[in-house]
Amino acid sequence: MGNSFAAGMDLAGLFPKFLTIKRGALLCALLSWAVQPWEFYNTASVFVAVAASFSVFLGPLTGIMIVDYFVVRRQRVELSQLYTGSRDGSYWYTWGIHWRALAAWVICFVPAMPGMVANVNQSVTVSDGLQKYFLGNYLFGFAEAAVLYTVLCLISRPKNAGLQDSVDMYGTFDENQARNKGVVPFERVKDVDIPGEEPVREIVEGQEKIRYLRE
């Protein structure tokens, strides 16, 4: 049920005109009968093999996420841009797709697929090299994706990478953390004159009212 709810939220976000969270969850539940994921857990050996195969996808993904945050964006994130549907937003990328990350992820998990298939299905045989690559796929995938993603971002740098909000709009940090990051603390937004930041004041006032009502 929990997996259906998560899928429902994702589908509702992708297709808000057609699906709600409830409809998305029901659609996921119906599709699960066709995919039959419980077949992966029939025996202990199959379960272990399938669980071990997740690293094929997670290794490259982890490498991309770490490089994106620490290297490309230098630990700076525009939180206000995460909640906008504008095509001019920092995280809209190209038609809503971050092709650099997607390309690095696909290119780096594909080489481990033959070994993964052979590990799950004993009737499939692959070369010794592919099998060894699969056994070390997390390290290989992580390193390869980190390097490839870095190169792609050097060739085509993501929009506004390394920028951050000038003010702590959502009260995410305490005053010391905000000052260390070089942003105006949430508590001082109304006391500071920030050119072009009138919408921020409205957000802050709204949050203060919400906090007051909750208290």
C-alpha cells in the first residue's frame, strides 16, 4: 500500500490534469498485477539476488547526486526554485529533463546489466569480465558516473548552478547557519531592505501567521 501511495504522488505530479494521488495509487496497484513483482521474492536465493541488483542503479545515481551537490553546485541550492513550475526556473533544465544526469546514469548502469541478469537467472551465462564488473558494479558505477557527470557539466553547465537564494525564505536555517551561508536569516527579512524581494516578504508574513496559528 505504501508503494502505491508513493507512486500515486509521483504520477499526480507528472500528470496533474488527469490523475490525482488516489487515481495514481489505484493505477499502480492494477499495473502491479501485470508486472507481478512478488515473483522476485518466491525464494530466499532469488530475493537476495534481486536485492543485490539494486546497486546497479543506485551506484551511478549516488555518484551523480554527490557530484551535483558538492562539485557542480558547491553546496548551494535555490530552494525557492524547487517549488516553481516556470520554464525559466533553475531546475527546469531542457524541457523539464536534466539530460546530463540522465545520460550519465544510463551510460553507467547499462554495462552492469548483463551480469545482473545472469545473477538473477542462472540459465543466462555471460563472460567472466562482465560477471566481475557486476560484482563491483557499485564502485565502478559510482566512479564512472561521477566523472562522466562532471565532464558533461563542464561542457554544458546547468543553469544557475552555484547560486542560492539571497534570503532564507522558508526558515530552513537558524541565524548562525544562514549567516555562514551568506543569506539573510528568516527572522530578519522584514528588518532588511532587499531590492526586488517584495514577494519574499509576503511569503515570510504568511509563514509567521501559520506558525502563530499552530502555537
